[in-house]
Amino acid sequence: MEQVISLKTQKKLGEKRLIFFIIFLSLVIPLSTDIYLPALPKMAVIFNDTKGLVSYTLIGFFIFFGLSTLVWGPISDKYGRKPILTLGIIIYTIGSILCVIATSVYSLIIYRIIQSIGGGAIVAIAGAIVKDSFEGKKRESVMAFVQSMSMIAPLLAPILGAFLLKITSWRGLFVALASFGILAFIGVLLFEESNDDKHEGSVISSIGRLVHVAKNPNFSSLMIIFLLSQIGNMAFVSASAYIYVNKFHLSEQAYSFFFAANAFFLIIGPLFYIKMSKYFSSFQIVVGSFAITTVSGILVCIFGLSSPFIFAIALIPTSFFSGVLRPLGTNLMFNQQKGDAGSASSLMNFTATIFGTFGMFIASLNKIDNVILLGALTIITSIISIILWFPISKKITM
């Protein structure tokens, strides 16, 4: 069924502008991380960081982003999407401004945490708005489009960051993020409430709905299967600047193009899924995608150290098929949970963040070469996911 539930309330936005508003909100996390990746090596020098603390501006961001989504989503089920989204945008913008004036790596970590708490509200509610507003194939196609377009940020953010670094310092990058927050605030003024089924009861009972959703075995199993790849994905985000700049001795500008090329395949993956779904079943797409990413991880381990070009080419199948699986996995998870859209979106974002933070932490340890690490993580997570997929695929609502 392709029924639209709440678009009738979006008198100022309408369907198309609502979709682009959701896309804009979905950009907050990739923009907040990727725009300053080219600056990380220099920031470590500027702050005289001999302990690798600069990397914790990424890790701390993701930890508190994940934790905050667990609160914001359920609360928005009780009080509505708009007031919580507005509060989140305000916190995010304040955090971004504080990052501009940070005087040490320690204060920058704290301000990034404030920024991430606001970002948690923005992302959790963006996902909930999709579930509020669309059903069936319509939701799946909107989800694919949103996820595809949200990958424009990883494509352009490092290039934009490298360009800004030529005319400003790393502080200018956070000015750009604060400007993003201001634009989001203007957008939320036009947005009309999408949650017509608010929960009764206390805030504590609303947050307790997380347990209810998490106890759904089909939903929880799919979260592990489709989000486990975030370990390798975020390990790449964390380590990519050091691989291309320090190991392969490329310039910051050249690194940004390699990073953007990887993001390009994440962009086209969700769009390609819509075409694939006409000819292949969900079961076939999942099995095929994880099989190919396993091979990709093997190629990275064997040939990835040869050159930056070979490393990038070996990663392409992983990036592409990760994109293919994003809308399929998200829609399958939502299909298992009829209500509690905010809680479901929160748990999905939290799980992805925890897996991603674990990947970044492993990469920061520098125990083994990061190229080999990325290949190994891809192999391990893909094999685990495909093994778990076979039994659960017989039980879920497709």
C-alpha cells in the first residue's frame, strides 16, 4: 500500500519539500564528522597531541550521539516530533559555535559532545518522520532516496573541508556546521507535527518503550544483521585520513577526492536497490550483497597496501553494496514494528553508533595496519551477517 498518512498536515512543506527537509536533517552526522577529516592530522600538530586525543573528538561525538538518540526518540513519541527536533537543532548549533572557540583538545571534545547530543535528536526524529508519513513501497522508495541523497555529505564534505582549510583554519569548519544548524532551524519553523499518535503516561514510561521494541526478536535480529557493517564503515572514516595522507603520502586535497569517490558508491547503492528489487527478492539481494562485500574485504587484505588506487578500488564493492542494503534493511526493521516509530528509530541509530564507535576505537589502537584491519573487519562482519540472515529470513515480515 502506498498511502500517505500525515502529508495532509504539511501545508507549508508539501510532499517534495518534506522529503528534502528530511534529507537535510539526515546530513547532520556525515557533515559533522566528514567535513573536518582532512584537518585531523594538522589538528593533532596544532594541539601538540602526542596521545591521539584528537581522534576522541570523533569517538566522543559518536558515543554521546548514540546515547542521546535513546532518549530523544521515545520522548518525541510522547511530546511530538517538532518540539524535540527544535530543541535538538538549538543544542547542535550552540555546540557548533562552542567548537569554534575551543582552546584545547579537551574543550573541543566536550563541545563536540554537546554538538552530538543535539545531533542525536535531529537524526532520530528524521527517521521517525519517514515512518510517520509513508507506508509500504512508498516508504521504501522514499527511504532509498533519502539515504542516497544523505550520502552526498560524505561525498562533498571532505572536499569542502579541504577547500575551506585553504582559506581558513579548522575553526572555520565549525562555523560552517553552525550555519547548517541555523538553516535547519528555519526549516523546522515550516514543519508541522507528523506524530498524530502520541503516547500517554510519563517520560520514564515513554523511554521504557525502548525495552518493548528491543524485545521484539525479529526487529533486534535485523538490527544486528544490517548494522554490524558499521564497525568497518566507521573504522574507515576514522582511519581514512591517516591511511591516505600519512601512509600513502597524499595531500589533503587528494585525500578528499579519494574519500569522495568512496562516498559516491554509497550514494548510488540505495538508488540501484530500487532497480534490483524489481528483479531479485530481498533474500537474494541480502545474500548476494554480503557475499560480495566478503570478497571485497579479502581483496583489501591482499592488495590494499599496494597503492591508494588499488586500495580504493578494492573498497568499492563494500561501499556500493552497503548502500544497496541500507534502504532494504531499514524498511525491514520498520516492518517488524508497527508503532513506536521514535523508539524504533532511536534503537536503530543507537545500535549503528555503538557498532561504529567500536570500529573507530579499534582503528585508533593502531595495533595492526589500518588497511589490513579494514579488510578483516569487512570479512568478519559480512560473514556473521550472512550466517544470521538465513534463519531470521524465514520469520520476518518482508
